[in-house]
Amino acid sequence: MRKALNALYTASGYTAAFFIFAITALVFAQVCLNLVEKIYSAMFGGALGLTIPSYSDFTGFFLAAASFLALAYTLRAGGHIRVSLVTGLLPQKLQNLFEIAALFIGAMMSGYATYYMFGLVRESIEYGDKSSGMISIPLWIPQAPVLAGLCILTIALLDEMSSVLRGQRPTYEGRGENLLSE
């Protein structure tokens, strides 16, 4: 089970990285087209009309996908901001209690968001909602990675809470500080 969960978190992180790369590639391609357009206009006058239809819509969709798919991976890597100034002064048992409470609240909030995002995706499919850009695509397509990211985050928070309840330290503890010092 541990291998499967770790693989899920890693796959989610790599998928988020893919979407970041896709944003970069799409924006780079549009900038190149703008440059060609500008050079053509300066040399010959007029315009070619070179543009990637709905590229700003797609980059927005990719950003949402990357942001939400990266949440669980970032949690496990210790990349989220944690305020440990106060909890670091507490005895270990009280620290564990605060950790469990924070993970429980986070899991409930993430689960709540997952539930309502599922409803939004379901409604988008049911009503046939489409984006309003030049290229109209069904909205459930860009909403699905957001739903997946929230679901995986909820799983990761429950996984961490389960570990802490079994007396283990959270995987993210101290990892973020090490990343900054490297």
C-alpha cells in the first residue's frame, strides 16, 4: 500500500510538472509567433494573423491543473508553509496532538472541497458547459485535474494523519527546511 501511495503522489507531482512545461511551451510558441508577426509587419506591412487560438485559456487551465496536482507532492516534500515556532516549544505529546488536529482539519477541508468539486464536474457534464474562448471545450476537462488534485491531497492528508496516529513522524517534518539550506 505504501508503494502505491508514494507512486500516486509522485505521479501527481510529475503530472503537475508536465502542465508547467506545457504552459512554458505554449507561451513560448505564442511569443515566437508574435515576433514573426512583428517582423513581417515591419518588412511588408499588414498582418499575418499568427496566433494560437485560446492560448490564454489553455494556459489558465494548465495552471489550475498544475497547482492542484502539485499539492499532495508538495505536502509530502515538506514544501508547504508550516508555522512551527509555537509547536516547537511544546512537549512531544502536545506537538503530536496539534499535528493530528491540523491534519484532521486539513483533510476535512480538502475532502469538503473535493466533494463540491466533484459536484461541479458532474454539473458541467450534465449541462454540457463549455469554455467561452475561440476554442470551446467542455469545462469538465480542465476541471477534472483540479478534482484529481484535491482528491489526492485528501488522501495524502489522511495518510499523514494515519502515520502520526501510529506514532510515526510526518514525512514532511523538517524536509522543507532542508530543501532551503541545500
